[in-house]
Amino acid sequence: MSEESTLDDNIEPDVPFVIDEDLARRNQATGKELDILCTGGNTTFLDVHREVSQEVANALSVTAYIIPKRSGSIGTKERKNPREIAIGEYNPKQHTSYFKQVKQYGETHANDTAPRFFGMVNASDLPHFLQKQALAMAKLAGRQEEEGTVSPQALDLPLFTMVSAGTAKEYVSKPFFNNVTNGVTHGIITQNTDDAERVNSVWNEYREDLARPELHARPFMGLQMPTDDLIAFLLKNTDIQVDTIIPTDTPTLEQAKRIHELRIGKMKKQKTATMLENPFSVEGRTTTQKVAVINVQGSARKDAIALLEASEGIDDFNVEVHLVENGVQMKGVEPDIIVFPGGWHKMQFDNQKELGINDEIVSEIRSGVHVLALCAGSIQTRTAAREDLLYESQSDGCAPGTTFGLGGYSVINNALSNPHHILCKLHRSYNPNDKKVRIFQNIPLSNAPYFYDVDRDTMDIIARLSTSPWAESIDDEDGHVVGVKVKQKRGVDPVQIAASFHDKIIFTLFLHEVALWQEEARHNKKMNDLKRSFQDREWDL
């Protein structure tokens, strides 16, 4: 992501804010990819016709309900009051009605905490979907002056492509993954293990042909089969990568518990974290910052790659990134930095607890580790002092008892989607008092929270949604708060940031803050060494 498409520091007030349209398109695609990935990682989608108890849904880690074609009143009910993500299956014969329903969904939930609407299309119908979507968006763009009309972006859906059983050879090829990397579609769902295996194999071949394969995250992959077949698949513990299972029948509580047990067992099995190759590491650097990205649910692998990309601009140290799935791995990494990724905050917190990660997080935070908490991760670090029953309603859309209480702020969850301009507070040099602001265009937000009731005694506001191109400081801007930083009252205090967005920009800002911290630590060490030297001389005299 380019940092050049921003306001110039010396811009004149009568110069309009120029939008980088190419950047906007790329960021829109990145946002939809993050939307899709955040629903995955040891999760389950259910058909809206499958009625299960909350206990079953919790054991399965349900993040979405699929509304099949011709779902009638059941589909209408789900769109009106979505339990989780609502995924609408595309019907080519009723495309007008489909996009009308998507538009109505956007209007209905424009001001609440319901997540955005997702789409699902059969691979054979993808060209038809894209054609009709473009026409519907153009029609909606022409009506923007009408009061209450939603943006055309409401129709630009995060999109799953369904590969019908036995058709992977026909539809899944390297050109198909060009569509994925170009943001045309964002996730693949197969209906048997042979097709799932082919999708994994073709993706690995496609990835190896890319210029820098280590900087491309595997796309979302789902598997739809009967529950017993899904359990058998999980029992085999194969190398086939699947983010989400989709039962074609109604799972029982016993089956749901078995699925959860198998998922947790697989994450506990590996004792060593997965270290990613960083093409930007420089041989000979004396310092390395080891990063543990928590990988139990959500967008960890995409966030980890954004971190690698951000490290290209850091000259002060190498960045070593590990994907951590259990407490033993976290302890083995001995991280300097912990990253909480995007996803579902309650599922993440509960899985972390069961896997022994939460205890290690507490220990590491107490020892002074740097922290970057993003989107769902920022919900895990909201204030703990406001978790009583009377105050919990302040953090709308958040589960009680799912926070480490690192920062003094409350949260409104699932409030922001699509790209937004964001005003960020920057350190422009190693002088901590030399701070400026900069607008970053069209930063993708993925069913993201925003922060309010920020304790200004303990927190700095570092990012807001931009509503005006002329703000000269964070306090000049009235947009929602989307980034906060724990105040460093002493030179040894670590960098601890929470943000609603998780792309290369926030990782770059964070790593520069860590570099500043490191420079100050070196300065303090030199001063302490000099002081000891003077004391030694006085003692000798």
C-alpha cells in the first residue's frame, strides 16, 4: 500500500483532496478479503434452516448463516435480524431481487452493530454475478442524491465461490486464483475432500509462481459435507487446509463438542510455532524483534504478512514473525511483540484460554512486551474496569469477560465496514515531541469497532476517521476514534496500540513506534553507562 496518496503537509486550503482511485479499488479488495478471512479459522457456517441451540452454536464456533436460494420468510427473518454474518446465495434467475435484498439489508442496518452482508455464488455463475452486480452498483450510484440511499459499496460484497462436488478440475485452475488475488472473489468452498485437496494443491502451485510467494496469504477455504464426514475429515488430520466447515445436516450437541475437541487437539499438538520467511530481513543487523501473532481464529495469516510488508521500511531491526497456536508455542517464541489479529473476539479469547495462551499473554504483558491489538484484538484489550453488569452495555456488541484490560476505552463493535480515510498521528523523528498528522486514504475496515469514552489520562488518541482534509491535529478531527495508544510515562514503557484497522499502514506506524522506543532505550543505556562510569571514577579518586 502506498503512503504517497495523502495530503501534502503544505497543501493550500483551496486545493481539493485528490482521491487515488486505484488505491481505493485495491483497498476495497483488501477489505473484503479481510472480511472473509475473519469469519474463518476453526469456525462453522450453518444453513439458516438448521436450528441449533446456543450451546451447539458456541461449540461449533458459528460465524455465519447461509441463506440459500428461495429461502422465503426464513431468509427474510435472517436478513432482518442476523445472528452472525448473513451470506446470501446468488440466484441468477432472480438477480434483480437479489441485489434489491442486499440494498435493503444495507439500509436496514446502516446505523446498528449488525455485520455487513456477504455473497456466495456458484463457480459457473460467477461471470453472471459480476455483470449484474456492476449494473446494480451503477444504477445505485445514479441515485445518490436521494435521501436514505446507501452507497454502491453496499452491493460490493465479500464473495465466496462455491465449487460444486466433482467440478474442481473444471473451475479451479491457476487463472481462477488470479481472480482471488485480484479481489474478484475472496474465498472458495468445496463439497468433498478430493476437490478440497485439488484447491490446496493448485493454490500452492500458483503461489510458487508469484514473484514473492511468502507475501501472499492463502485464501479462505471452506468444506461443505454431512457432519459425520466432516468429523472423519478432522480425525484424519490431513495436510488439507480448511478454515471453516459447513454441515449439510443439523449437528447434534455431541457432534459439535467432538468437532471442538478435534480442533483444539490439533492446535495443541504442535509444540513449535510456525515462523514465516521474511524477505526483508538484513543479514548483520544486531537487533531482531520477535513477533507472536496469535493464530487461533480469524485473519492472523493475512495480518502476519502485512507485518512482513511493513518491516521493509524499518532499518533499525529485523522482524521475525511467528504464528502461535498454543501456550507452549508462545512461551517458546519468547516474543518482544504480541499481535492480536482480526476475527471474532469471544471465540479468540475462549480458544486462547483453552490453549493456555491467555496465561502466557498476561505474563508477557507484565514483563513489558509490546502489543498491537487490531479489530477483534482491540476488543480483547479494552478496559476491564468497566466489565460490571451496569457498565458493560457501554461496549456494544461485545461479550463480557473477554478482555485483558490493557487500555482505558470502550468499544462499539461491528460499526465500520468498507474503506475510510483515516487521520493518523505520527512521530516524524526521534524527538518524541515532534508529532504531525497525516490522512491515509481508503483504509479498509472489516466489520470493525470504533472506540469512545477514552481515558485521556492514560491513553493517547492516534487515529480517527477523517471528516475534513484540513485537520492539523488529532484534536481538530471529530471522526470516530479508530486508534489509541497507552501513554508511555517512562522511557522503558512498551509500545501498546489498539486499532480498528489491520493493514500495512497500522503495522508500519507500530514498528516505527517500536524503533523510537528502541532508540530511546539505547540512549538511556548510554546515559546510565556514563553515569556509572562517573561513579566509578569518583570511587577510584
